Amino acid sequence: MRQFAAAFVFALAALARAAHGQNWQSDAAPASPTTFAGPIYGLAAAPSFPQTTYDSRQHSVYIVDGPPAGTLTSTAAAAAPVYQPGQNFQLLDTPPTYKPAAALPYSTLEAPCLPPGAVIPDCVDYSCEPWSWQILPQGLIWHSYLAGPKEPRFEALLIGGQNVGEKFDGMVGGRVGLLRYGNTADFRPQGWQLDLEGAAVIREDELQAQLVDGYDFRVGIPITYGWGPFTMKLSWYHTSAHLGDEFMLKHPDFVRINYSRNALVWGHSFYPIDDLRIYGEVEYAYFVDGGAKPWAFQVGLEYSPLVRDCCGAPFFAINGYLRQENNYGGPLTVETGWQWRPAHGGQLMRVGFFYQTGPSIYGEFFRDSEELIGAGLWYDF
């Protein structure tokens, strides 16, 4: 047994000595390195035989020239390794404007790093990313209209007007993604997505000890699609309207209606530039009650700059909601003020001025004409 152990230790030591003495340059290289497409950089800037190779960490580098003469010390005939001592390179992710005076030496024994003067871009281009299935994806393909009066969001409005008095309009709602087949961007992603939305809208009378006039509920399931500056929505939603208990006690002669509708919506929006959105949708309710009618249309425009610093940016939004039950009239809503965006994602916080004229957005009062002006705080999805 001792002789067997001694022989095993001797063999292990010989193997370690052989491995230590082996020159790393003789390691086998990949059989066929990936060919680099020169036209990406332009024919004038591309070397005669450019190629892209990868190290063990999959860091992509652009080989600028071959290794300096005399760097290969191995006399054994072997295939060229992935990298060679003194070989120069340039990172593929380096900005196009970065043109170093001389190529930089790179050793695979050192950790890869950006060349001096190069910067990491603030965002990633997901347009070429392969689409995949994602459960509970980050971000939304379709965003709520900023001035849409019934769009799910968090909202607080102090408003007033003739024959209306001082009111508080509040909304608690949101929109989330359930399933996506597309890229993984968290802001204006591309692909198909299934969402869930819901909101509760309430009106209080500030002159009557904050008594509730009425409230509407809404729940919906949108299927959305996005490609570049174009987005589309095909949605189902249900809404119902209710009177406040205090309002019915103070107005016993008011005739309550069972306003309700189940509707299908087909909408489109387009971004001619990143900061500007134009949209329109058509809505058909296959079930209506309480004076509601099947058809409705919504159009609008919003200016919302893609500024993500703490200073924010101004915004402006206008929306028209045309309903058959109001002889194809409807509330016209205008909002303007200041907004803030997070570092990532599509959420939006806004403060500003609010103006609305036309029939009331509340189902129990849809026959009443209003002209409202005030100030608001919004958190949009």
C-alpha cells in the first residue's frame, strides 16, 4: 500500500510539472473564429482582415492588428490562440467618435477595461434583442393618456366652476404587465404584452363637508403591441357608476341610473419624435345600461419630454372624449405643468393646471354639462 501511494504521489508531481512547464501560447484556439462585418464601421476604417474573437468571459473585442513581431516564443507548430501577447484591440461598444491615436495592448491575463476616454452609454439599444417570453415583465408597451379623464392612474384634483362649486376629484388605479413576448426593455419595449388595469374614480363636494357625490369603477384587460414609434391596443373593459350615500340623502329627488357598459377598444398611438405622442381609439360597447350608448371615440396629443434628471421638464396634453350618449360630444380636457421621470421605466409624476369642459365624466351625471378649472397631482403608468 505504501509503495502504491508513493507511486501515485510521484505521478501527480510529474503531471503538475508538465502542466507548469507548458507554454500557454500552445493552447488550442477555436476552430473557426467569428467573422467581423466590416461595413458596420465603414470600409475605409476596417482593416484588411478584421475579425471578432471572444475570451472566456465573452468580452467582445475588435482586433485592430496582429501581434508585434517576435512575440511568439513557442517553437511548436500550433494553431493561433484566441489572443496573443501584445495584440492590439478596440472595444466594439466604444462610441464611434472615439478614435485612439494608437491601438492599445491587451493581455488575456488582465481584466478587460474600457480604453481611456471611452464612456459607457446611458441606455441600451434593445431593437436587435431577440424576443422572449416574460412573466410579469418590467415596463409597459402602452401608456395611459396623460389627459385621458378615465385612464387608470393615481390622481388628486382640486377644481371648481360655475354651477358646480368646489370639488375634489380623486382616482386610485394602475396598469401592470402580466405576460410579454418581446424584448426586455423597461421603457417603450417592443413586442406583444397582456396587461391588467383598474381604477376607482371619486368626487367629493368640498362645500358640503366632503360628502361623496358619486364614484365610478373600471377594470380592463388590454392586449398591446409595440414596434418602434408605433403602439397598438386591443382592450376589453367594464365600468359602472354609483351615487354617494350622502348625496342621495341630501337630494332625495335625484333619480339614480344604473349606468354601466362592457366595451371593446381598438387604439393606436404614434411618436413622430420621442417627446410627442399622437393617439386615437374607437370603442364599441356590446352591453350598455342606464342611458349609455355603444359608440365612443377618443383622440389626443401630448408633449412629454424624455428628461430623467431631478429638474424635470414641462408637459402639455389635450384629450377629446366623444360619446354617442352625448350626441358625439364629450369632455375636452387640457393639462399642463411640470413632470418628473425615474432613472428607468415609464412612470411619470406630474403637477400642474387642469381645465375641462363638456359633459361630466361620471356616469351618474353624464347628462350634466360642466366647465372646471383647477390644479392637480398625477402619477401615471
